[in-house]
Amino acid sequence: MKSKLYRFIAIILFLQLAGCANIGIKPWERDLLAKDEMALNAEGIDLGLDDHIYFSKEATSGGRSFAGGGCGCN
């Protein structure tokens, strides 16, 4: 019974380690990620709209850079 448990744990550990083997960006993928459309803040109008919605709902000013809100729940 213990040998089956050890074998199962070894298999799980191997699968977890193998899952981390492909972390990172390959050199040929960097050109796609460097495009302006891939930036988190690519569209200025969308950022302004998101900020307006955020501080209107949360009764705060400053948008994404501050935690918390007007309701006191954060």
C-alpha cells in the first residue's frame, strides 16, 4: 500500500515539475508581443473610460493605481 502511495506522489511531483518546463517567451514570439496592440494600455480612450467608470462606481479618484473604494469594503 505504501509503495503505491509513494509511486503516486512521485508521479504527481514529476507532472508538476514538467508543467513548469515551458515557462517563458521564445525569441521568435517577442515580435508579436512588442506590437502596440499588445500593450496593456494600448487605447487611451478606453483607459479614460475605464478610469471614469471605476471612480464613478467606487467613489474614488485615481483609478487603477489605488486599492479600496467608497463603500469601505476593501
